[in-house]
Amino acid sequence: MKRYKFSINGSRFDVNIKSLSINTAVVNCNGQDYEIDILDTDKDKASPKLKTTEEKEQITQISPTPAKSKKKSVGSKSIKAPIPGVIIKVLAKKGDEVKNGDLVAVMEAMKMENDILATRKGKIKSINVKEGDSVLEGGVIMELEN
């Protein structure tokens, strides 16, 4: 298994390649498994996309500069990272009742603190990060129940 260390916009990522084929790879990035689709085999044009093995429907483009998400997460059952960064505070606890716009966590990205807000009213079902964890854009930070 090959190991790599990346720094993207000041956030550190430890990546272990678990398996590799011509057009797919399975990697572990900071404790989270991802299946990578290799879209172009030309080394100069390779453009990998990430999707967690647990959440196949969530796809995140790797980019050294954050891109605006085309999807709005309003009303979503998941609270996701808007950009890559490091979680510096987790304010909500499992079982807490939150409403749309409540502050649930704080992340540092590009040397700035960013508030992570609840996307709808609900009860915290799970917290998928802890303070100090690096997250990718679109990474699920928390999940909400109905």
C-alpha cells in the first residue's frame, strides 16, 4: 500500500492507496475510504473524482482551489463541508435538536474560520468528524433524523 501526504490550501491530507486499476482506485484519506474514478488515462489530463465507498451518490471533484457547489444542501439530511478544511470545533452533540441556520461546527479553511450551519430542522443522528479532522468539500460532517 502506497502512502502520500498532500497539502491543499493549507489543509493536510494523509492518503493510503488500497487498490489501483486502470480506471479506478480505492484510497483512504484521513480515515475515510474513497473510490476514485480515473476519467482520463493521459497523465497530463488526468481528472480524478472522489466518492466515498459508503456514499456512492456523493461525488467530489478534487481541486487545489475550492469551487462553488452547484447543489444547494438546503433541506438535506446531511450537513456537508462547503470547502476543504479542518474541523476546529464541534458544537452540536448526538441527539441535539437543531433548526435551520443553527451553528453546529466551525472549520478552518484558507486560514479563516467558517461556520457550519444546520441545513434544516431536525435531531442530530450522527457526527462523522471530531476536532482536528480534515474534510474534503462535500464531506458529510453530521447527519440529521427526520
